[in-house]
Amino acid sequence: MVKVTLPDNSSREYDDGATCLQVAESISAGLARVAIAAELDGVLVDLAAPIAPGEHTLSLLTSKNAGAAGLQILRHTAAHIMAQAVCRLYGPGVKYAIGPALVDDFQYGFYYDFDLSGCQAGHISADDLPKIEAEMKKIVAEKLPIERLAQPTDQAQQQMRELGQTYKDEMIADLQASDSEPAPETISLYRQGEFLDMCLGPHLPNTGKLPKAYKLQAIAGAYWRGDEKNKMLTRIYGNAFFDKADLAEHLDKLAEARKRDHRVIGKQLGLFAIVNEVGPGLPLWMPKGAIIRMELEQWLRGELLKRGYQAVYTPHIAKVDLFRTSGHYPYYEHGLFPTMHVGEHPGDEKSREEYILKPMNCPFHINIYKAQPHSYRDLPVRLSEFGQVYRFEQSGELNGLTRVRGFCQDDAHIFCTVEQLEAEIESCVELTKHVLATLGLSDYRVRVSLRDPDSSKYVGEQANWDRAEENIRNVVKKVGLDFVEEPGEAAFYGPKIDFVVNDCIGRDWQLGTIQVDYNLPERFALEYTGVDNAAHRPVMIHRAPLGSPERFIGILIEHYAGAFPLWLSPVQVAVLPVSEKFTDYAAKVAGQLRDVNLRVELDDSPDKVGAKIRRATMDKIPYMLVIGQRELEAGNVSVRARTEGDLGEMSIDALRDGLIIEKETRGLSPLA
């Protein structure tokens, strides 16, 4: 006998082998019609899944109550239907690799990778997407049952070989050869019509359940398993929703995101450049972009000085052994620039030493702390640096300023006693909140990233991890932050608090981070002399409210669409004389504003004032001062604001004072 308890705490009994769908049918025909999957004892399953004898909890999922789990199922099914359509259109030579759902990706909802080298077409372009969508529509109309088959491993592998699906064959072989996991006795396969795929599921009950709210969006190249040594596959991206209105809203957001693309705006405004002659992922800051970065860094440096941080500088290169000691090297080895073998005597291998470009700053700051003795009276020691680091990101992952190979980190490392730790974490939280609020990024969520106890990637003793996680929980609760815990997202040396910011068009960006570390002080044998005159081990905090100026500014460009607030704008005021005879007065006005450290651009070109206004508007300059006969005679200026429009005529003193207030407070204009 099967007994299930439903979400309303009611219970029902069924014969052995009853399926989740039969439970839905017993409740109502309407529920059975709209159900898409089930949650059986907390595990997502297909509606066709049989329920074992005994007592169980069961929730029937529909598009209305399934949340992220429902989108996962929907989009995974859409990926399979797309793969089936590609196989139908381009013949038996198509080999399919992986096709996951993407619930947290802003742009795409699913993709599938294909090897098309064995089929007649040889390749697919973006022009083929409508044809694939049309074939998907036919498959949906066929309402093919989507059936799960649990096959013995050797039988499943043989089936994939017979179908010529070499990538699936390789994946099954890897499962059998894994050292960390026992070889599976069965493999989960899913069949819909003639299409058979290796997949854990769950899926929609049949292809007809896929709503019409789906769209194929893009084609890209992707190396098999992300390794450049492997074959390049064709990746087709798409998205799917339960409702057409949600799809339309999503496509509108994508259109808005394209308008805000920081790579395009950065080029238009002359902020930065990335050129092949220098190297991919190595941005060059143009003068206007350098102003934004300089203002951001100078402001944050001032905030750090107020909070008792001490500035340090460290080299761009170091011995590899430094990162072996810290434990970073095994985790980052494949993402580093190649090792340099350096020695005074090239022929003498014993004199040669290994160096790498610096991938992170913390081992340097640790050695600065270690370079002199410390008493408990010295602690906390707060060391800060805008330190340049280098990581060899894969070329396909590079993206303007948001994913680069050479970048700066607004790094700081705090060395403190156990008793001081929670107060220091709280101070770091306050600083991060202040940074985000000042920059208009007030919509964020907090993630407490913890260790996965079943993973081997973490270092250090269990007791230290338990203490660090408890310290973090205590702080986020004390300051009243809403947070979620995410096991498996911690750094290899300690848990962390991550601030995930939601920008003006709904995209998530992980920005500020605060990490608690009991482990690196152990690895480097750090000490301080305590009240008892004995040696004690400090605790370490890693924190970066920006993360990196490159990535942060890239995000700000898109958040503001290039229209920066006054204090960050490369040009803050454009002075626009109506004609050449007013240039001298315009130059005098510009000079008076420059004298109070405002960034002013005088447009003394022979163009008409309308063209000058359009040019300043395109350059997203916050204020435009139009100067003609009336302004000259009155000794005033006519002010146009980028956001408020025409503010009328005002004295230079009033203008100057208002701009200074707006700049120094980083707030709204008192001129409007």
C-alpha cells in the first residue's frame, strides 16, 4: 500500500506502483491536465514516476507553483526538443553532447552542443534558427510521450554506440572510471519518439506540454568540456517560459541590455580599448575612462583611511612556491599565465627559479604582516591595496571589462584576534553597504557561501570551518541582513559573505565579498604576542567591496547606460558659446569652474549651438552651459541639465556652489 501526504496535510492511499500522475488524476482532472512534475519526498520526479510502497510526502507541480524548479524542467525539455529537431533536420550524422537548462542566466534559458562534422550540412548559422524552431513546433504538435528508461550501464553505453553518439559513450565511460564515485549500475535515459538521450531528468510528460513561449536566440562555438585541446562544437542557445508575456518581457530586457552594452558605450565615449596588439583581455584605460577609475579609487581610499586601513604596494610577480604554500596554486594552476623559469646562469638549472604573474594579493599581504612582530595591542592590522593581478581566462569567456586577464582588485586583508573578528566582519559589511548605496546599487541580496562537507576542494580543519561559518552567521543576523546559505560556494580556505546586486534591468552581479579565513594564518604560521606574553594565531579577513575596478566599472557603465553621476563623469560641464564672439566669456566661465576642480570642456567650434548641445548630449555630459548675448551682459549662464532639461539662467557663483555640493556629496543636484 502507498500512502502520500499532500501539502495541505491531507493523506491518500493507493495501490502499490501508483504513479504521481495517478495521484493527480484522483484529485481532479484539471490538476492532472496542468501538472508538469512532482516532488516526491523532496526529490523532483517525472509525473510518470511510480511511488514505492510506504509513506511519502508528495507535491504536484504546475507552472503556477513550481518556481525555479518548474523553469528547470521546462527548459531542459525544450533543450531535448531542440536537439531532436536538429537531428531530424540535419540527419543521422549529428552527434549531441550536453544540453542543460540555465535558470539563473540572464540571457539564455538552455543550450545544446552539437558536432555537425559528420552530417551533410556541416554547420548551422543563425539563419537556420527559424527552421529549427519550426521543426520544434512540429515535435510539440506530435505530443510525443517523454519516457524515462533506467538501463543497465553496459546496455545504455551500447545503445549510444549504436546510435553513433560518441560523446554520450565517453560520458558513460567516465562515470565507470571515476575514482571518487562508484560506477553506476544503471544509466538514466529519456526517449521521445526516435530521439534517445542520456539524462537525469525530470521532464515534462510529453512534448505537447511545452508552451509556445520559446525562442532560439544565438549560435556560438564551444569546446567539448570547455577544453581548447578538444573539438569545437556548435552551441545553440534558446529560452523558454510558461507564458508568452514572460518571454516578451525577457526579450525586451535583452534589447535594453544590448543598448547598454558597456563594450559599445565604452567605445562611443572613449573610456577604454582592448586591442589585439596588446592582447585579449588586457584593457587599456583611455583618459576619460581613467578619470572614472581614478575617482572611484580615490573615494574608496579615503573611506579606507577613515576606517583605519594602511595602504601597501606589492610586486606583479612572485615565486611559484609562495602560492604553493598558500594553497592557491593547485586550484588556479590551469588559470594562470605560464610559469617563467628565471636564473642568473641559464646553463645552470639549479640556479633557475620559477616565477608567475601575480594571480592574487593575499600571500603578499600575509608576508607584509609577517615581516615584523606584532603584539595584541597592534591588532587589528588592516592592509589595503589596489593590486594588479593576472589570470589566463579562456578566450571564449573574455567579455569587455567584466571578464579580463589583467585586472586590479580593491583588496584588503585584516589580521585580528578571534575576539575582534565579528566586529571586523560587521565593519566590512557596513563598508560594502555604503559603497553600493553611494553608487545607486541598493537592490541586492546577500549570500552566505559555505563549505560542501562532501567536497575535497577545501583545506583546513573542520573546527576552524565551523567557527568561521558561525562567526559569519552571527554577524549577518546581528545587522539584520536577509540572506540565503549556499553550501559549496565557499572559497577553498574559508566561508564568505557575497553581495549579489540586481541592476536596473534585472541582471544579477556578484560584487562585494567578505571572506573569513582561519586557514592561511595556519599555513603561513602567523603569530602575535598576547596579553599572556605567549604566541597566538590571528584570524584573517579577505574583503573587496568592488571586486575589481574593471568589472565594477563595466557594470556601472551598463547600469547607468554611460550617464554617470556628476562626481564620476569624465566631463562634468560643457560650456557652449552661441558664436565665436562669446568665446572669451565662455573661456572665463570654464576657467572659474576648473579653479574649483570641476572637469570642464569648452566647445569653441564654429558649429551652431544646436549641434553643440546634441554633441554634449551624446557624450552624456551632466551639465551644459549655453552662453550668448543675454548671459554675457548679465554675467550669468543658462544651464541645461542632462536629466532635468532647461534649468534657466543663474549666476556663476550659484552654479559653482551647487556643482561643488553635488560633486562632494555624490548626491542629487541642488540646482534643479
